[in-house]
Amino acid sequence: MHQASNVKNDFSALKNVNYLDSAGAGLPPLRVLEAMNKLTEDWGLNGEKWEEWLMNVVELRSEFGGLINASRDEIGVVPSVSVGLAALASSFSFKDKKVVVSELNFPTNVILWQRMKESGLIKKVEVLKQKDGIIPVESYRKAIDENTALVSIDYVSWFSGARENVREVAEIAHKNGAYLLVDAFHALSVIPVDVKKDGIDMLASGFYKWLCGPHGIACIYMDNELLKDRSPAYIGWHGIKDNVIERILAGRDPFDIPFPLDMATPSATAARFEWGTWSPVVVKGALEALRYTKGKGIESRYQSISRLKKKLMEGLQDIGANIITPDEGLNPGAGIVTFAVKNQSEFVTELKKRKIIVSGRFKHVRVSPHFYNTQDDIDDFLIQSKSIGF
């Protein structure tokens, strides 16, 4: 029996629509919504429980670290992936070096570096071009050299759905003295990710897609060895040494002594990238989403998603769709399938009328089934898509 048959009751929206847009935003399980509502209600009835909420941040660091095989001290909690990437980038100076990126990256993971170049903080940004929906490893081998300071890639492309050969890219980067930064938003909760085995120096991911959590929160990772030498150009009161969370963890009053105003020594941990106060509601939701994810098992999720993706691609081929997502034999991918249409807006709108939710992207449609979908969901999508026409 398909795993989704046992979990559909966890997601209220599945009673109303055929939801195939987890690459846009995953559905929140009931327990995530309940945890967020409970905190909000308690806040309204009893007022702020600030120190208790701060401990949720600490727990989130631990849970996220466990998901990617990192320690709690290597994890920072930030408002979004874009903020997290900027925070990590602020700890480097590349005036005489270049950054290598992929055109399959989400826009932020290209635009950020271009802006740094325009501001004189980076000498050059080299954008690798895709071929048949992927970036060949040979392209990285040619681009990454002794003048490369950093390689910044998406683990899985938000558009084509291709999966980067992260370990091999990491080896090429490290051989040339460069660091590897990975946006894992479309990988976490679909495929197992191990930052140590993959050779990832830095990573960022949000929660509202495949992790089925809320918007407004993300986690970043920086390897402990790298943390020793990196100091961000910007910092907030939560990012300094002897910050409020560190004081609470040491059993102290968080306001026992004033914070120094004549210096800004960063925390020894990845907390140095946590610039300001978090939204306690979304922290609670993200924490519950991680616990739900771990309880279901990443490997079993991947098997379910892979079966659905295979059925989806075979079905689209049968009805004549022009698929840009690479074949599994060429690239293992993750949970995204993208194909061309004449008018993305009309196609997506017509499917929505038929209670099927997908995304339109640049004259293409992106379909992204999750572990809570079934083969019947895929059949429904294929039948309706054929009747609409490409």
C-alpha cells in the first residue's frame, strides 16, 4: 500500500484538492498547525514566554543539525534562505577572487553574488550554463581554479529538477582551495543529505516547501572548522559572544550584565549569523515540521516520491509533453518534473478549476508530488492535462 494512504488524514487540503506543488509550498501537517495555534493562544491568554520561546530556537538548531549530520553549534536560525545566504556571504571578502554559480540556481543564489561584484566585493562571478537541464561536472572542472574562492550551487534545481553531483563538485572546489555553499531547499525531506559526507562547507534551507513547515524561517549551516576563521561583516545582539541564549544555557539571567557597546565579538557558534529576534510562532512550526519529517523517515519518503516521479514522467511522455527534467538514468533528480506549455498561466488556471494545483514557470509547468500524494493523483493530473493540451 502506498505510504500516502496512511498520511492523507494529516493534511487537510488533500480533502479538497489534488495538490502537486510542494516545490512551491508544501502542505503543513495538522500537528504543525496545532503547535503554532497552541503557542499563539497561550501568548494571548498568558502573555509572552520569551525565555521558553528562545529554547525552541536551541531545539530547532539541534533538530536541523540532526537532519543533515551537523552539530547544534554549526546551525543558525534565520528568517529566510536569502537572508541566510547574505549572512554567510558577509563573512567573506572576494575582491581578488571569483565565485562560480549555476544558471539552474534559484535567482537569489546568483543575484546575491552579482550584486557583491557590482559593489566591488567580488572580482568576478562565473555563471555556468545548463545543457539539457543539467550542469555537466566537466563545466565545474573547467570553471573552478586557483582563482575561485567559492562555489555556490543548489542541491536540486528549482526549475529543471536536476540534482547536482554535490560530492564531486565539493572535491573539485576543495582541490582548488575554494569553499562549497549549497542551497538545499529542494533536497531536504526528499533525499538524505549528509553535509560531512557530501563535503559541504555551508548550507541553507527553508521550511515551507518539502519540509512542510511555515514561511518566514530558515536554517543555515557552517562547518565548525570554517567557523573558526569566519566573522560576518554584520551582526546583531543575538549574534554576539555571551548573547542572551548563551547566558540562559549557562543558567544565568539573560540580562545580568549589560551588553558591550565598545566591541562586537561574534559568538563562537553559528549563532553569529542570527542577527535579530525570531518569530516564536514560526520557530515552533518549523520545529514541529522537523519532528514530523524525521518520524516518517527520509529514505521511505524518497522511495515514494521517486515512484510518483517515474510514473509522472512516463505518463507525460506518453501524452507527448516536452519534458525538460532530465531522465533518471542521466540524473537522479529529486521531486520536480517540468515540461513546456504554450501558455503557462492558462494551463495552470485551468487545472486549478479542476482542483489540481501545480506551478507555472516561464512557459513551463512544474509538477512536484510529495510523499503524501498517490498514483491516483498522478493519473488524475495526466488525464486532465491531456484534455487541456500543451
